Amino acid sequence: MTAVPTPSTCAEGHCITCSDEGIEMEVVATAGHVAHCLDPDGAAAEVDVALVDAVAPGDTVLVHAGVAIAKLEAIA
């Protein structure tokens, strides 16, 4: 039986399963289901974008464990 995470067992800002966190990244280029992205510090990463709607350079995605889990919309 798996224990249900509670606020006291979760590290703030980290996934209880893999200790990874969701990071907003800017899409720089795309090639199929892979996007070349930059994190807020300018570090580059290849991100699997198969789970989100089509992305284009300039879009922002929320990335967890190397996979885009959401395409973020700009707030006007």
C-alpha cells in the first residue's frame, strides 16, 4: 500500500516521486516532438513536447522531468 503524500511529507517545490520540480522554460526551436528550450538562468535543454499543444519559438512551457506538461499563456 502506497502512503498518501501530506504537506508534512512533501518537500516544498519538489515532486515527492522524483524530487524534480516544474520549471518554466522558453521554447527556442522545435523539431517534431522535441523543443530546444532555455530555463530562466539561460541553461539549454531538450524537452519532450508531445503532451502539449503545438509549441513555437517564444512560447513558454512548464517542464517536469524533461517533459512539457503545460503550455503557459501570457497574462495580458
